[in-house]
Amino acid sequence: MMPTSMSPRPLLLLSTALVTALLAACSTPGTRVVLLPQADGKPSAVVVRAKDGEEVLSKPYQRATAAVGASGAPVVDQADAAKVQAENKPLFDMRPPPPQRYTVFFEVGGTTLTPASQQIMTEALAAALARSGGDIVVTGHTDTKGSGESNDQLSRRRAQEVVQLFVERQFPANRVEAVGRGERDLAVPTADEVDEPRNRRVTIEVR
């Protein structure tokens, strides 16, 4: 959770990778925090602290208010989503678009993409190039065939292969990152030593 100071001051926009909070101006001096929903729908939370206490906002459009001179923890209520958006339209318009996610698959035991995945690569590249300053995170995965150590290495090679394909297609190398997860995070849970094509994959996040 993200700690937020509640000292009296003009209100601003707060945004982090885990939680987005809107500090919206109000008619009386003080601080007001409104928790916005994550673009991907995942839960988020923020701790709002005042001089004499704190509250946790964990539901979209929950609002915490600390008026100047008030004692105790911030007062929490539920803001009207449409009103918050209407009153702060310029701030909402400034938010970056949500990440786009793609998955490509590999032939067994190696770093060769399946034919259908070549087209997905083209789509992911077009999406990344369409974003001003956009970047790509590539995460490699394997099935459970082979040892954990060898699968870690294979997943990294798969991720690096996809990175290289992006670079060869003129995407800036400093804006694409490769990560290997081995047989962790299976898309389809299986026992050990199971050949499962859906687990031999690389996920591509364009953000």
C-alpha cells in the first residue's frame, strides 16, 4: 500500500504503478483523496494519514477527507464516479492508455515461434509503435518438461528471442525488457514432465 501524507495543502494528482489516487480540490481547505480503479481491474489500496489517525481506501472511488483543524482520522465516504470524472476531466485525459497484452507460443523444446504467433508479433509491434514513448516487457515461460534450471534458461532464451525480433523490426532496444519465469506461472497447471503447448509461451506487455 502507498502511504500518503495528509498535511493541509493544495490538492494534486497522485499516481503510482500499484495504485492511482486523485487528490481533488474541494471548497474547504484541507486534503481529499479519491481512489480510482486500476485500468486492468486489479484491486488496489492506499493508506491516507492525518495527524491523529489513518484510513485505508480499498474500493474504487472511496474518498478520504481531512479538513484543516479537524482531529482524528480522515473521514471516509463514497464519491460519485461520474461527478469525479466530470470535475477532473483534464486529469483523466492525461492518464496513459492501459497496457495491451499479447501471448506468443513456441515449438516444443526450443525458441522457434509457431506460425500463428508471427502475426501476433506484428500486432504487438504495431501497438507499441503507436504509443508515444511506449515500451515492451517480454516474459518467457516453459512447460514442465525438463529440470527447473534448464527451463529457467529456456524461458530467458525465448524472451530474448522475442526481444531480438522486435529490435530487428526497428523497435528501440532500450525500450524492451526480457524476463524469464521458467515453469513458474503455468497458464495450464500440470504435473511435472508434462508436454503442454499452452505453457510454452512468451507474454508481451505493451505499455
